[in-house]
Amino acid sequence: MIKQRNWDEHYGFSIDDLILMMKNEFNIDIAKITGRAGALRGKDGIYYYEVHLAISNIKMGSVRIIRIDGNSGKVVSDKIQY
């Protein structure tokens, strides 16, 4: 190994916190959804988590995107993309 990187360095809100929040606030268990959901990390002025959920009952290919502040855990945005 050349270098070890701490991927949690800029995040005060952990993946486990994200899973719990999604379950409590949105009634979505992202730990058990397979093939229809995903979570990623990003940086766009703030460090954030972005949860993508496929929505089949609105329009084919629709995705609900929930962006959550990686430090505070506050919902930054919640939108549907077609």
C-alpha cells in the first residue's frame, strides 16, 4: 500500500447515521433495497450524501434524489428527476 485515505474525514454524519435517518424520516430502508437505490458521496460547496431511488409508479426512468449534508444530516434537497 502506498497511501491510506480516510474517506470519512470530512463527514460528521456517518453512513450508519444516513441509513437510520432514511429509515426514520422517509420510511426507506436503503440497507435492504437492492438494484433500485444507491448512495454516493460528493462535494459541491459542502460534503454531502446523495441517495438515488428508482420510482416506477411516476414515469419510466424516474429517480428520486435526496441530498443530505454530510456534517449536519440536514436534508439539502429532495427532488424527482425524469
